Amino acid sequence: MEPKNVYLQDLTRGLVKENPVFVALLGMCPLLGVTGFLFYGFGMGVATTAVAFGGTLMVSLFRNLIPSQVRIPIFIVIIATLVTVVEMSLEAFQPELHEALGVFVPLIVCNCLILGRLEAFSSKKPVLRSAADGIGAGLGFTLALVILAFVREVLGHGSLLGPNPDTVIQLFGPNFEPMTIFAQPAGAFIALGLLLALFNMFTKRFNI
Amino acid sequence: MREILRLSLILALVGIISAALLTAAYNVTEPIIIERRAADYRQALENFFPGFASFETEQVEEGQFDLIYDDTDDLMGIMATVAVLGYDGDITYNLAFDDSGEIIGINIVSHTETPGIGDVIERGSFQEQFEGKSHEDPITAGEDVEIVTGATVSTVAMINSIRQTADFVAQSFLGIEVEEIDFAEVPDGTYQGSAQGFIGPIVVEVEVSGGEVIDIEVIEHEETATYFVESYPLIPERIIEEQNLDIDTQTGATGSAEGIVNAVENALLKALGEDVDEPVEEEPVDIDLSEVPDGTYEGSAEGFMGPIVVEVEVADGEIVSIEVLEHEDTPEYFRESNPLIPDRIIDEQDFDVDTETGATVSAEGILKAVLNALSGALDNGGGGDEN
């Protein structure tokens, strides 16, 4: 296999074949918590991708220096540091998003998707491949968040790009009665279940 | 041992690097965050005090208080920034008062309450109930403001904090004397006072000696015993210990606790010769059953959630049946009182029945509805059968 293909493979693996949400069912907490609006879901995905990228990069850079007995606490410190940096940056530059995501930003620390990539991949593989893997996993997560948030915002609010009144697009006109259930956490579960079923149907049919 | 040392050193090193990174990030972002918060704060000020010109900040133990002036240097009002411990960490909020101490509005600055539960404090429906309230209002859960079920801790914390802040602002910045009883002025003696508790009036006897309250006894109450123990004798003890009525009334029976405090306050105010507003003792209703003509009568009274309608059948000067036709109370609780209370009334042929059940308020409602039905029968000139 060409080396170039390896990177591409690392990058794309997380998108569909090993999608952290649709296949591994990781990171359910933010997935269900912040996908009420497309903008929030996308923001959460980008924040998580940034942490995943930083974490995989750091861990694979120092993988030979990290003693295996204490690797988990070191991973956690690295992730927590990155998350705090991301949180401070969000508060400074994206206050609206920071407010909306609230406690789910610090909770990225315990998103097992990230720790999982560090433990399973970055601690053993070279830097570039790890970085590609981190970005790929983050993008896969973002993809899932965006799809779920899209479904929930359209069904639950009848809008897109809300709730900011400057960008919001009302899709169905004033007489539309949104299915409020999809704006609620219970609706997130229902929507996720349906999406999982669809995803499995497609992957089976096309043998991805 | 060497191995442990090596690992500890590596962990410490990771910690130090992480701290250095965080410091760097903090230094970059903090000025921006502060600036943004200041801008947000100015925006909040502008919302509450349109056209304000300047403000003067006073930092005290209770929080930060900004005195807001217009361009002619007249005081427009006060913006308080206070923090209160909610369910999960501090809730920081702004409370805007006009120059008479009335609340203009609330702005939640930050909180870490549970999303979907404790964050109801951000909702307009919760915040709006405080607008127009001032130190003159009770600002008490269940009286003039409502808690949000499911988020009791968060909302009660906010309500109490808002009340204290309103009193503090009135007293400290607006020069309004919030009426407080000076125990030292109360002559020695034993005084009685009453106030509304959670269910019915609470009557207390307060003993004052040497300018101090030395004993408080509840001599009458209608509260549910299992809850009342949460507030009594705890609340009297707190008052005696602090020699002050401004005590923490948050107990397992806050309604009763507030009732006790208000009853003590009324007793002391009466001792000082002031007029007090006491709950009117309900007149004992005395219906002579033998005067009620035979027939079936309908009556209603307020239950726990809504009106209770009963049908009472009287024959030969005796109540022969009582049927609840309508009620809106929770069925699981209501059945604790129905048919128990009707049975008791029919058994005793008297209205002085014990209404303490698993659903006391419903029980009282049934009793009152029966009384209303019968007194209605008498008022109609004993006119006869409604059927």
C-alpha cells in the first residue's frame, strides 16, 4: 500500500466505516445534549475535533516517553488541558456558542471517543498518521452531530441555522406546528435510533 | 521505589507543562473575555436603564452594587450583581432596581445548573414574576412567587437571594428602613401571635425577658404533623439563638417555618402596640342538622388543586350520604381523604372531625364543601328539596 493512501485511509476511516457515533456509539452525551440546533451541533463537533486532533498529535509525539503504567492519567491531563484551552477560546471568540454548549464543553474531557483514539491508535502509531486519525474521528463525530442536529432542528423547530434570529431560516412558513418532541432530549434518542437504523440499512446494502 | 519516583516525576512534569499551556491560553483569552463581559454588562444596563449616563460601583460582602445615574446625576436605580449557591455551584445574576427599590428585571450572568432542569431560572416565566416586586413584598415561595417543580433547589435559592438582595438594596442604598423588630424594645412578658402556616393558622406564644426572646411555643396549628416536625422546634431555636427574625427558613416544611416566623413577628409587633394583620380565626361553623330540611344539597369548596363539589343527602335531621361529584385533586392522594372524611362526618353527625389524612387539604375541602352545601340549604329559607 502506498504511504499516501495510509494517511487517507486513517483520515476517512472515522467518517463512515468506523464512525464513532453510528458504529462505535461513543460520545452519546454531547450527541444527545447539544444537537437541538444545527449550529450547536456543528460547534460541538468542531470543538471535539480540535481536541481530538491536539490530543492525538501530542500523544503520538511523546508516545515513546509516556510510561505505560501512567499513560491514562497523562492522556487525561493532556485532554483536559486542550479542552480548557478550547473552552477559553470559545468564551473569548464565540461567546454565543460557549453559552449554548454550556457544561458540554468541559465534558469533552470525558468523551470516550477521544480517549479511545489516544489509547487505541496514537499511543502506538507515528505522528502524521495519528493526526490524520484524530481529525478523521473528529470529523466523523461532527458529521453525526450535524446530521442529527439537522434532523432535530428541522423537525423540532421547523428552522435551520437557528436560534440566532439574524441567521435563522424558517422553513415551513408561519402555520407550521413543529414536532416539539424532537427538540427535547427524548426526541434526540428517537431521532438517533432512526438514524442508526438508516445507517445500518445503507451500510449493509452497499457493503461499506 | 525508584520506579514510583520516576513515574511521579513524569506526571509532575506533564502537570507543569499543562499548567504553563493553560496560563498562556488564559493570558491570551482573559482580556477578551473581560472586555466582552463588560460589554454584555453595559448592554444589560442599557436594557434596564435606557439612557443612563454613568454608574458608580460599590463592592460589598453581599455582592457588587452599581448606582446608576442619568445625565443630570439623578439616581435612576441600582444594578446588583450577586451570586447564590444553586443546586450545582454558584448562580451569578444581575438584579435591576428602580430608585424606589422595585425590581425592574433579572439577568442571569452565569450558572452551572443542570441543563433542562435547573436552567429554568433563565426562563422569562420564572423571572417575570419578580418584576415590580420590592422589599415591601414577601418575595416568598408559595406566596407571591412560585418555585418551579423539579427545580426546587435552584428556584428556591434564587427566590431567597432575590428577597435578601431587595431588602439589602432598600436598606443600604435607598435609605429605606426595612421594618425590623428591635427585641430590646419589647417589654418583658408573654405574647401571643398568629399567622398563616402552610395549611391553617399557626398560633405561637413568645416569652420575652430582658430584651431577649427566651421561649417560643406553638400552641395551635393545623399543619401535617409529619412535616411540621421539620420546622418545629428548629425554627424557634434558630430565632432564640440569633435573636433575630431574619433567619433561614428553608426546612423540610418551609411554609410552616415561615408561618412560625410571621406568627412570632406578629406577637412581638402586638407587644409593641402596633397593628398587625393576623389571619382571621375561622368562625366555628355550627349547623344545627335538625334544622336542615330533608333533601339533597350540592356545595363546593376549594380543594388542593381546584374546587371540590359534593352532594349531601339529609334525612330526618341526619346526614345519610355524602358523595364527591367533582374534584381536581391528584387521585392517589385524594383517595386518602375520600371516602374517609365523608364517613367520619356521617359517623359523628358533626363537623368537628379530624381532617389530618394523607391529603389534608383535600379533606378540609370536602368538609368545607359539605358545610357550604348545608348552610346553602339553610339560607334558602330551609326551602326544601332541590331535587
